[in-house]
Amino acid sequence: MSCWQTVQDYGLRSIGIGERLLPKTDFTLCQHFTLIGSGLIWNIYFGVLALIIGFFIASAVAVGKNAQNRAIRKASEWFIFVFRGSPLFIQFFFAYFLFLKLKQLGYATFLTSAQAGALIVLILNTAAYSGEIFYGALRAVPRGDVEAADAYGFSGWPRFRRIMWPTMLRLGWPAYTNEAIFLFHATTLVFFSGFPTWKQQGDALYYASYFADKTFNPFVPYPILAFYFIILTLTIVWIFGRINKRLNRHLPEERRKKLRIRPNLIR
Amino acid sequence: MFSFCSDPETLGTVRWFACYLTTGKHMSLYWSVLTVLSLLAITAPAALAFGFFGAMSARSHVLPLRWLGKAYIAVVRGVPDIAFFLFFVIALDQAFEWTRHQILCPDWTDPIRQGNDFIVCDAAKLPLSSAAQWVHEVYGFFLAVLTFAIVFGAFAANVLFGAMRAVPRGQLETAEAYGMTRRQTFWRVLVPQMWLYALPGLSNLWMILIKATPLLFLLGVEDIVYWAREMGASANRRFTDYPHGDWRIWYFLALLVFYLSFTRVSEIVLERINRRLLHGQATVGGGSR
């Protein structure tokens, strides 16, 4: 079987298109690359959606933690504390059994699938981590900027939308890039934590461990997985670098913050 | 456990729970909490040691050693940690067995990898097939500790590498001016001073390490996640004196609370340590007191 044939059979296997049965014996390098790459679709699905939706919630949480109103502030603080203070792995397990309970009671039956349920957990989780980052950035917005906005007659929502929010993003962006990288890493946990894999349609790590279990040889599938993830990481860094450039475009050259990636915050 | 537990069916709610929560299986759950704590107690210094050597080699003057150190830091951090856990547990096991095979059975001619099997001679098996159950468990735990130490060592190496560079250049220049050798400068000036700069990063790492402990479950150790799943599942009247429905959600809620309080307590303690270390230092935080 040619490699191109394998790609046609298994390239979209993780979303249910193509050959139904996974290869059982005589695994080729091509099959390794194709299936693990196919699983990467789910990692990208979880990562991109959680990042986009989580971004808006995170902005809201950051503003909430900075709010004058005690109730809103406490709620935001607790939200951040619960999701940052406990392991994501346990959050997945807990959420899965919670959704299972809801399903038994007849509500929201679709939530027990990984595609919906795990996505919700990831959204809330990244919202908490990014919310803390954005909160720190919001506190660091220069007082002069805000005073200048006041002098120009900005107030309320326009002031936040036009002055504080962009500055907050600009200041928090390097840390937020780290968070994005680790969010994509965290997506590999989904299929190892309660959420069932439907018809063996899993993510990249699921297929990598499938190969490792079958061949009892970890030295092929995991390096391939690492290869894919390093490419994914570099892509994220590139995209976020472009955004960083745009956020900083009004600043003189020497004051622009270069995006220095210091990945030392994981969950 | 208690004398009134002999016939659970007749008990009231409070007594029923008192009996239920002290069954033999629950005792295993409480023991597995100790497993987690001992993993933390062993892994933290081991990871610190790995990190120290990683950081040392990353700033070495010998080029291959420097590359090795930097590659260690970069690769481990660029790939999901859980992938490393799954990888190292098998890879380390096979590496040990392969080494023992080469030493103990030099006259063995068959290839070790036959298709999908990994076959070493009986004497090289780890642990030996005749070994007691506890040896298997300890070996599994040992592999888990080593895996954790390798992965988190890379993060610690990153932190320490940054801390070593954060020590003011003037301090090292002074040491050199006093005629200290490179080695003396490193051990007598750089290392004692770097901890202050490393502490925020290391506290962060400790939090991460706490939150990574449930991954032990994936390494095949019978940890709290394993027992919570096991005992939360609905228990049938035929097999147990304490039948109940699907309680896994409550067990995981308990785990969630356990981890939340653990990280909260750590946060408070680390904050205290940090304040004490900053005391008297000529920094913004230390100057105010």
C-alpha cells in the first residue's frame, strides 16, 4: 500500500472519514505520521475554539476582578482560584461525571461527549488562567493613559474599549502567548480523563499511545507526536508574534516589547 | 472499624457513613494520599537536582555540553508533559532491561525486538518474574518518580538558568577581582545568591508539580484518581455491605477540594518563605521593612 493511499484512508480518520478499522499489524512509518497527524485535528479544534471563546470570558473576568463591586470581584476571584488551583485532569473527571449525572436526569445530553463537554472545561480553564494574566496587565495600565482619556472626555465603555482594553492586551500579550501554547498542550489530556473516545476517533496523543501499546515501542510514535507539537508551537508563536506587532504598532521602535517566549507556566 | 459496623443495613445515616468511610478500601484511598505526598517529597528534590545539572550544563563553556543542556530544556518544554510521562515510563523500563540484558546475557543471540515484542532474557527482566508484589509496585513508583524528575527537571533547569543570569554581574566581577577561580566564583558567590531570584519560579513549579500528581494515574500507579474511580462506581448489594449508586462525582468533588486546599496552603507558606528571604535584601520588596 502506497503512502498516498494511507493518507487517503487515514488522513481524516479522527473525524470519522475514511477507513473504519485502525491498522492492527505491520505498522509503517507512514501510518504513524498519518494517524497521529489526523488526531492533531482534534487538538487544534479544542485549542482554537477554547482560545477564542476563552479570550472574551477572560477579558470579562479580568475586569470583574478589578471591579469596585465586592460581589463581582469575589465571584471573579473564586472563579480564577478554583480553575487555577486544581489540576485540569481532576477538572475533566469531575466535569465528565457531572455531565453524566445531568444526562441521567435528562438535561443537556450532548455534554458527555468530549467535543462539547471537554471543550467547556478547557474554555473555563483557559479563561481563568488568561483572566489572571489580563488582570495583572490591567493593573499595569499606565495611569497617564487613563487620565489622558478622561481629559478627552472618554468615559465608561468607550474608555475601556478604546483605551484600557488595547493597552491591557498589549501588556499581557507575551504571557498570554505562553498560556496559548500550554492550552494546546493541555488538549492532549482530554481523551485520557474520563471522556470516552467514540469509535476510536481520538486526538494525536490517543493515536500515539495506541501505536505505543500495539508495537510496545515508544521510540517511534512519541517523537512523531513531539515533531507535530513543536511545529504547532512554532505556528502559535508566529501568529501571536504578528498580533503582538500590531498591538505595538503605535510605539516608537525601541519601546516595542519583543515577544520573548518563556514557557514556564503550565497547569 | 467500629464495633457497631457488623450489620450496616440497620444503621442510621451518620453511623452508616462512619462505617462506610472506614472500610478497607477507603483505607487504601487514604494510603494513596500518602503515595501522592511521598511522590512530591521525593520528586521535588530530585527534579531540583536534575534542574541544577541542566542549568549548569546549559551555561557550560564546553559546546556539546551546552547544547545538551539547552536541548534538554527546550525539548521537554516544547512538548506536552503528558506525552513525556507516557513515553518515559515505557522507554525507561526498556532502557533498564536492555542494559541488564547486555550485561547479564552476553551470549543471547535472538534480536530483542521481534515484531511487536520486546524480549530480554529472564535474568534481565525488571523486576524479576519471581519477585514479590511489593517489588513490582515499588519499581513502578520508582519509574514514575524518575519520569517526573526528568520532566520537571527541565522546568527547574529553565528557572535556575534564568536565576543564575539574574545575579548582578558586579558580584561575580568582585569575586574574580579577589582572585577566585571560575569554580570558586560559581560555588561561593553565584549559587548562594541565585536562590533569591529562583524562588518565584520555583514556587510556581511547586504548584505545577502538585497539580501534575494526578497524572500518576496514567503511569499505572494506584493513586487517588484510581481509587476515586474505583469506589465511586455504583456498588451492587451482592458484592458489598455498603451498596450505593454512582458516586464518582462526589469522590472527584472531594479530590477537587483536596487539591484546592493543598495549593492554597502551599501558596501561603511559599509567600512566607519569600518574605523571609527578601528580608534585608536591597530590593523593592525587601527595602520596605
